Amino acid sequence: MTQTPTTAVVFAYHNVGVRSIKTLLARGVQIKLVVTHEDNPAETIWFDSVAALCKEHGIETITPADPKNPELSARIAEIAPDFIFSFYYRHMLPVDLLALAKRGAYNLHGSLLPKYRGRVPVNWAVLHGETETGATLHEMAAKPDAGAIIAQTAVPILPDDTAYEIFGKLTVAAEQTLWHALPRLIDGSFVALPNNLAAGSYFGGRKPEDGRIDWNQTANLVYNLHRAVAPPYPGAFFEQFGHHFIIEKARLSDLSAANLPTGLHVVDNVIFGVCGDGRALRIIELRCDGKIVSAEELRQLTDTAT
């Protein structure tokens, strides 16, 4: 007797979307439709393309601006998929759309729920100095990242990891989570765990302006901000000497800088950012008005400014 294939409609974007679609295909799931985003020309596209992957596999792809579009709901109702999956799709899906999946609707989120529900969880976790995060597969509900938990995979956040590096780990963790959970989802043997929202946290999106450095803060706080928004994100920035600076790469320093005012300094031909607690960041790569500057070039700027 031939087994009826498991079908899915997938909402996906970014690297996690690409790897998760590949995982569904490897598990024999028949993807009837993929909903993704048009790339924003104002955004730095450093991640893989869901649309390109789907073209390669002959999967139909559409890019509606709003998932609440009645035509989209009608199309999914016509498909009548077993599952709906969301893999780093950037919009909340309406409850009436989720109900169109005969066997459930599930999302992959980039944190260990219930912590860091909401937007850009990787950046928030690094900003707050967390030492661990992970990927969570959960049921979708009316509230963001609030449904029951199906599976989780943890990854470490090392002291010098940037959000970009953590995102690479989470892409693998998401793939592993989905790979191990899919057989139980397909045969119905999975056991959902409660997602205790009261024990977690919720955060909204971040804007480039949120990357502004306050050198009066402690070195740990400034360093975490740098790691959270380091390239390919917009970067931690500040103004000094009449110029706009972005830190491209830095490390915490052992320099005792209690005798120096806060902000940029060149000491022994090394650039430091002195913080409010007398500690400093050793700035390995610094951009000034759009151009990378050396310690000597920065010294000339400071001499000119003074």
C-alpha cells in the first residue's frame, strides 16, 4: 500500500529558511507552496535566498506583502496542507490561516523559549550577555512565540561571539531541531511541552540608532552592544572629534584606563575605547566617515580636532 506523502505550505526567509526547507525535503515532506519576502534593496543581504532554492527544486514561490491577504488564505485552503511551517518569516501569521493546516502549524524561533520571545532574539541575547541560546520548534498561536514547545536545541554564546557568529550556530541548531522532531510530528507521536510565558521575556525589534555607544557605560555593556550589532549588522557607532565612527571589530582589553577620559584614544599605536568603569575596548578595526582608519590616521584626526 502506497503511503500518502505529507504535505506542507512553508513561510520562509533567510538562512534558517533555506536549511529548514532542505530538511523538510530530506524527510520526504512534499512542499506545495513557499511564501517568502522580496529582498529589500536598502538591506545588506548577507544570507541565502529561499526563492533561489525553491527555483532550483521547482517549488512554487510567492511574495505577498501581507500574509493576511484573503487570496493567500484561499490558496492555502485549496491546497489543504497537512502542516504549515514558518522559518524566519518576518510577519505574524493570522490564526484563521494557521487553522488551514490539518495537522498543525509550527514555527522555528531563534531562542530557548520562553526566553527572548519576539523580534531579533539573537541580537538581544548577545546584548544582555547571555552565555547560551538556542532554537525552538513550537506551535504557532495568536501571540508571538507563545505556542507549546515541540523541541529545542541549545548552543553556547562564547565571550567574543558576535550575533552573526551565533546566527550561524543557530542555523545548524534549527536544522537539527527540525530534523529530529519531524518523524514524531509526521506520525503524531510528539509530546508538546508547556511554554510558560511568565517565566520568559519578550523584546521588540531594534533600529540602527539603538547601536549608539554611550562610553560612560561599563566596558562589558559597550562590548556586548558591539557584539550584538557588529557587521553585517549596522554596527555600534558614536561621534567624536566631529566625525562618525563605527566599530567593525574589537575585544575587551586589560588596559587600565582610569586616568583617561571616556571615548577614543590611541595608546602605543593601538586604538582604545575607554569606558565609564575605567576599562577599555581594544578596537581592531574602526570605520571613520565610511572609511577604515589606522591608529596613526586617528591620531592625526585627534591632533587636528584639538
